[in-house]
Amino acid sequence: STAFMLWNKHHGNRHFIEAFEVTTPPRRRTVEQLLALQEAISQLEAHVQAGNIFLLKLRSLMLAAFPQVNHLPQARTMIQPFLHQISA
């Protein structure tokens, strides 16, 4: 990423990063801005969904490798008072 390259440039050579100018894109009409925002949100949703799928796969692998984790008596002892309060 850009941040890593800047950090590496700064710490690799032990020189300070020189000032640079950030140019903004040309002004767009409202419709174009809304379409760009919609596209960005769609991409964000896709990344979140991919992250969730990865985490679910990782969880299933961990449970397959360590199935006894689900049956810890300490976990039941800790959760039991909360379950009793909910059911009451």
C-alpha cells in the first residue's frame, strides 16, 4: 500500500519524507458522485462478505482441529448464570 511505501522510504533511508501535493479530482455532478458512492459501497460490501466467509472457514477449521473446545466445563459454568437470568 501507499502508506507502507512511504513508511519504508522514510525508515529505510533515515530521511524525512518531503512535502508533496495531493491533487483533488475534478468536480463532478451530483449524479456522478452518487454513482461513485454506490460503487464504493458495493465494493465495501463485497470485501466484508469475503472477510466473513474467511472467518467462517477459519472457525470451521479451528473447530475441526480442536473439537474439545466446544465442550469445556468452565465455559458452561461461566455461562449458566446468564442463561438462568434470561430464562427467568
